[in-house]
Amino acid sequence: EVQLVESGGGLVQPGGSLRLSCAASGFTVSSNYMSWVRQAPGKGLEWVSVIYSGGSTYYADSVKGRFTISRDNSKNTLYLQMNSLRAEDTAVYYCARVGTMVRGGPRSYYFDYWGQGTLVTVSS
Amino acid sequence: EIVLTQSPGTLSLSPGERATLSCRASQSVSSSYLAWYQQKPGQAPRLLIYGASSRATGIPDRFSGSGSGTDFTLTISRLEPEDFAVYYCQQYGSSPRGFTFGPGTKVDIK
């Protein structure tokens, strides 16, 4: 059974740092694309970052240069290092596996499994 | 960067009615790259549709997706009580690489 369990959220002051973890089971993190998606209180979903199986990483403009996605293959765990945090980074952060499928056209990419989320609050 | 717009913002319907949700892209999107999710309060999103029209594992056949180019639709043929939720469309971009979500449509009980 595929499971994703996030941890590491909490209250942090503006300008501070936090590292989120996402422990995976039932599949191999390094063989999949993995992503972080966040949701500010009462708002919609916002994609944050993705790491490809080959190791390439991509970020939303809103976090580029401040956040770093990585993984530990030995622990089968995904991470999000968040630096220079701002009030607008306050959100529930979800890790998600990127599923893929080919059906007669370009390969599809979508989020097929999600963790339960961890809340990050940036406030003084 | 492709922007997704969803309409209506809120859809008020009764159980048993048909729901039609729209997702419009600011430029043409490969249908392979379009997905739909359902989210209930306090829960993580759940994948419903990928590749614009393929149902995810375990999704009831009352959910269907269609569309191409810039216009995509999620249809719920007969609303069940558990279908009242927020629905998001999402696209994958190859240039720049990344994902984009629409703002969501809330389906609530009339």
C-alpha cells in the first residue's frame, strides 16, 4: 500500500527556516517524480516544487531561490528545505507522488498519491 | 506560463442532479496533461481524472472528463451526497516545467 507521511511543520518567524520531510512506503521515491503542493488557509492548491527520478528539480516562481527539494534514497524520504520564510508561505504542505501514463499521446503527469499534509505557520 | 480558469466558482445543486464544471486554459494544453481532483474539508485532494478523460483507480463512473485544446469539462452525472466538495483542474507544463492548478469550483448542496 502506498503511503506518504509528512512531518516537520510548525510555527516559525519570518526570515526563518524549516525542513519538511515526507516518508514514503509502498514504492520507491527515487524511481518516481515527487512533488510538494501547498494550500494557504481557505485558499486553493499551489504547486511548489518537483524532483524528477533523474534528479532534476523545478520550482514555482514564488519559492525559487528560497526552497530546495531533495530526497534521501536510503530513507525513501522526500524533503523540502524552506529558507527566508515569509508570511505568505503559511499553508498546509502536501507531498505527492507524480503518476505517469502513456495513452497514444504525450505522457500524462498527475498527482496520484498525497500525504495528509503538514501545517507551516510563518508569524512573529 | 499557462493560467487555468475554472467556472463557475460555486455550483449549487441537489443530490441526483448533473454537475458540469469547466476548466479553461490561457493557451492550448495537450489533453494528456490535464487532470481533475476532488477535495473535501480537512482532507488531501483525491485524483479523479487524468489525461483529460481517464478515470483514476476506484473512481465511480458517474465522474467523466472531456475536452481538448483550451476547454475541458468535468461532469458528474448524478450527484451523490459525498460528491459535494471542491474540484480543481491541473495541468502539467513542459516549458516551463511544472504544474498549475485552477482556482477550484465548489459544488455545494442547494
